[in-house]
Amino acid sequence: MEKAGDRMLIRIPLEKVEQAGDLIQLMEKIYYLSDRITNVSRDEQALTIEYDGADEEELAGRLDDLCASLSGRRKLPYRKLRDNRRETGAGGRAQAGTGASSSRERDSENAKEARVLLEQALVKLLRSRARAHGAALRSYPAMMPESVLQKSGYIRNFPQNVYAVGEFRHQFDAMQEIRSRLRDNAPLHNLLQPSGMYLQPCVCYHVYEERSGKRSGTPAGSGSSRLAAGAEGAVSSGPELTLYSAYGLCFRHEHASRIDDSRLREFGMFEIVYIGGAQEVRDMRQKLLDDTWRLFGELGLEGYVETASDPFFLPEDTDRRLFQLAAESKFELRFAPGGESASDYAVTSFNVCGDVLCKAFGITGEAAEYGDSGEAGEDGETGQTGKGAPLHSGCTAYGVDRWARALAETYGYEAGSWPQLIREQL
């Protein structure tokens, strides 16, 4: 251990933590051992934990327990599906030449306006492409009820990320107490009461709530479709696929030490949700991946697509993360010009959810759509010929802020240097 100003640097040899298996996963989890951890990094010899707390021995004990809980777990490799990165130049990154770099440039008035224009152009572009796939357009509130987050499993899986909304009572005595405390410069938080509402961590759960308790059918204004399945072009006889798209601001209580330009607590998300039979959902995920990869290339961006998993943080959820990797239920498109580094970041995720969310929200297909067996497809319930089985679903989510950042890093903040496809949306 050594001091660095007010912080303690705790270096742990890699051989001591190698029992945990996946070092990347371990480093993500270390932040949750204490809110006094400000940074976690590694080199070829050791992990370095920057800690401004007072009890290093207690932290070391928690780390030992975490490593033990992860030991013996299988480590599955991440598989790359696409990669368009060029050879790196002397600086280790592709020679883009015109991209934004300095913090002064990123904080300039021109940059602030450019980010607004880029985000607006991207939403317009993504919305038009979603419509081309037959997605119904939706707009949802920024808040959602606790019941929706519970049904979706989000609170159980990621409780540290939720923002609950508090409210003051509509009573004279409460309002007078607030004014009194403001005069005395006293805190107000203990006057708040739970509202039962949360800021949305993603947009897609609104779609499931809209469809909750309903059977398959075409949403008004959408162009639902039956997708060709298989190399022979045979049309699946499963439930008809329905698609929805929506853009909204999302809110996640990220650990303070993880906040940077690509990981924010408030960010814009454009999502396409597709609900139908198991094969139809997987086919649509692939179709959107192909379309997004083409768009990525047309915009002159560099990166790769790889298998991924959600950031389950509790040790007992590690097997769920491994299942996602093994089943390839989540892919990520990552912006990474010139090579992989700690600054690479995901701009889009492509997810298939099986029948889990449709089952939770009571979204089923008509019995006739499954044939005599009543099967929904792989992982679906069977034998429910009287009322139909839960449908399957998927979601493709575009981080609009991250796409805008990737474009700015590649082309800078002058609109005249942006790709024509973006300028056409302005």
C-alpha cells in the first residue's frame, strides 16, 4: 500500500486474484465493495485500487471474499462477429485526422451546439430506419411505476442503478415546513415520501406494459411482418412479429467513479422492440444487426461486434452472465477506432430475451399460431393450447449520446465535415 495525496493505492498481485477467473468482471465488481473506491486499474503485474476510506484491511477482506465467490466459475471468451478496424498509425489509433480531441474543444460553445444537432439527426435517422422495418412509433413518459420495474426484474438484478422519485405532500403544514427549512438552510430530504414512481432506466419496459395481458396482434400504425427463416427462404408459421420504436431519456445511478463521457447517469436511448415467435425474434435481431453494421460503415465509424452480457454485480448472478455469453443472447457494437483499449465503448446492443419478459407481462400468442402442440418455440412454454403460450421478444438499443460522441471523435464539431447521411437529417 502507498499514499497518493489523500488516497491510498492498494496494489494486489495478479496471481493473488487469478482464482476469480475473469479479471474484467472482477474489476467491475470491485467498485461495489465500497463507495470510497475511486478507481480500479491493472497492469501486467497487479490490480491497483484507489481508495480514500480509512479501513484498508476490511476492504482487503471483502476483496478476498469476492474472489472466493467467483472462483471455479467458467470463463467464456467473447466472440467477435464483425470487425472493420484499420491498421493503426504511430499513435496507436487509426488516422482519422479531423476528430475532436482536446477537452477545451469538447467544452466549447460550438461543441455543445454540435452535440444537440448530432443527437437530433441520429434520432431522425434511426426513426426512419425503424419505420422501414415496420416499427410502430411510440413516445413514453420518463417515469414508470415500481410494478413495471419489478415485473421486468430490473430492481432485482440492478438495484444500485435505479432512481426512485420522491414527492412532498400536498398539505399546508408540509409546504410551510419546507419554507421554514429553506430559510434555515436545513435539509429537505426527510420530508420527501415515496411516490411509487421511478425514472426509467430504459425505454423498452413501457412497450411490455402497453402489451401486458394482451395476445399477439398488430399495433395500430405498424407494419408487422412475417420474416423468412432459413436459407431456403421458408416462411415461419409462428406468431406474427410486431415491432415498436421509441426514443427517451434514461437514468441510471452509475457508480461515481465510472462516470465519463461515454457512461452517464442521464442519456438518450432509441430502442426497437420486437415481439413474436422465437425464430422470428432471432431473425429480426440479425436483420437489425446487419442494417446497423451497414450504417456504422456508411458513417465511416470503426469498431467491432462481439458477444456480451449484462452487468450482473451480485456474485450469485455470475451464472446468468455466463448463460448470456454461452447462448449469445446479447451482442454489442463497440466503437473502437484503430484497436481495442479501455476507451472502447458500446454504441448499440442487440438482445433476445426468450419468453422471460413476455411471460412476466402476460403477453401471449393465440393458440392456433402454435399448431397442435401449443409451442412458442425454443425455451417457450408448451401445452397451453387453450390460451396460447408466452411470446418471445428482443430489443435493439442505440445509445444516441454515444453515437454522437463517436461521430464527433471521428469528424469533429463542424457540421460541414460530417457524413452526408447525417447532414441530410439536419
